[in-house]
Amino acid sequence: ADRMLALGADGVALGRCAIANPDWPQRIADPAWEPKRPPLTREELLARGLSSGFVDYMSSWKGFVAP
């Protein structure tokens, strides 16, 4: 994360990517890996270990949780 921020990545964008892809630090070494991008379904977010309450909160983030 520090390296990405040093390269100019936006902290919010990095955080959103980490929520959508909690395993990205391990997977980023694979050049064929494509990160999941929002919108994500409620089920996808719950499967990633997010709480129901946090998913409810993220529903207010424009374009993050699929309707």
C-alpha cells in the first residue's frame, strides 16, 4: 500500500480496492490477476468477510454496492 501511495495512488481508491479484494497483497504478484471492481453484490461483500452493517453503510457509496 505504501508503494502504491508513493506512486501517486489515491488513498480512497486504494481503500476501495482493498475492500473489494481483501487478498490483493497476495494476488498482485500474479500478472494475470484482475482485481474485482465495483459494483459488488451484497453477497460478494459478505463472502469477503464484511459485516452486514458495513455492507448496509457502503450501500450509500455511489456505485459500490450493486442494487
